[in-house]
Amino acid sequence: INFPGVTQPNILVCLTQEAYNSFSPIIRPGGTLLTDSRYVQQAKKVDAKQLELPMYEQVMEQIGKPIVFNICVLGALIGLTGLIRPASLLATIKDRVPPGFIDMNTKAFELGMDMGAEYSMR
């Protein structure tokens, strides 16, 4: 099965150096490129707003569990762009995450939201 590929994304999130090296050139001019400062060294200049946040570092400092790193990244993306209502995503977390992990995931999401909101595109 062949799936269609994204050829010029408006928003690109790269959480590894390999992803950054491979995909940063395809971002749409004027788009947004979000990376984590621990895992990605931004080197290429692209015609996009490049935002590097210490998401992993903050998760480890404030929560101490790397398992919620992805939720923090999602929060940063929502805080930055406003693509969906935070309440909608929090409701999904409550539906999908085991009860004992809801608070930790909520904290990670809010941490990301705060970081992303500092650089909001809205």
C-alpha cells in the first residue's frame, strides 16, 4: 500500500536529528519548524520560523518521567498554533490514559502549552 506523502507541510515537528536532517528542507516557505533542544541541533537555514524548545529537559526537571515527553510536545504545538482547543485534547487524554497517569500527562501537556504559548503564532 502506498500512502500519500506530505510534500510541503505548514508545520513540521522534528524530535530527532535524523528527522530534522531529512525533512526540514520540505517545509513550506513561511511555515513553522518545532524541535527539541536536547535531540536536535538546528543547522540548516530554512524559510520558516524555527523554534527550538527545551521540552525534554523541562519534562525531566518538572515531572521526572520521559514517557510523557510526547504529550509535552503536543502541548507545545497546541500552545504555539492554537490548532485545537486544549480542553478537547485533555478530554482525549482522560479517555485514553490509564487513571493513574492522567495527572502526569495533564501536567506534561500544560508544561508544553506554556512553552509554546510564549511563542504563539495566534
